[in-house]
Amino acid sequence: MKFMLILKVCSVVHMDCLPPIQDSFVFNSWSECASAGYLRSIQTNNSIDSGMVNKNKIVINFECVEVEES
């Protein structure tokens, strides 16, 4: 099985999320995808202005979705 990472940037204050960010890279295992999800969540959070993160209570969610092997 292969997995694709999907990130979701959400605001707890507004109870809303931006459209999902789909990674074009396909991972060979759930573990690889999950590890990348944690790392990319941190990178994404750090790339957003900290004032905006604090004001809007931004959180980054992710999921690993199984994809068809080709």
C-alpha cells in the first residue's frame, strides 16, 4: 500500500479550515507518511506569522490517505 499526505490548516477561533493541501509525493508506508505529516505540520506552522497563529489559534491537521499503486 502507498499513502498520500493531506494537510489541513485550521482556525479554532473561526471553526474553519483552508482547503486541504495535497502532497504530490506518495509514501511507501503509513509510518513514512505519518512522520512526514508531523514534520510538515511543524514547518507549515513555523511559516505562518506567529501573531496570526496566536490570534486565530491556528492548528495543522493531517491525514494519510491510501492510494492505488501503479
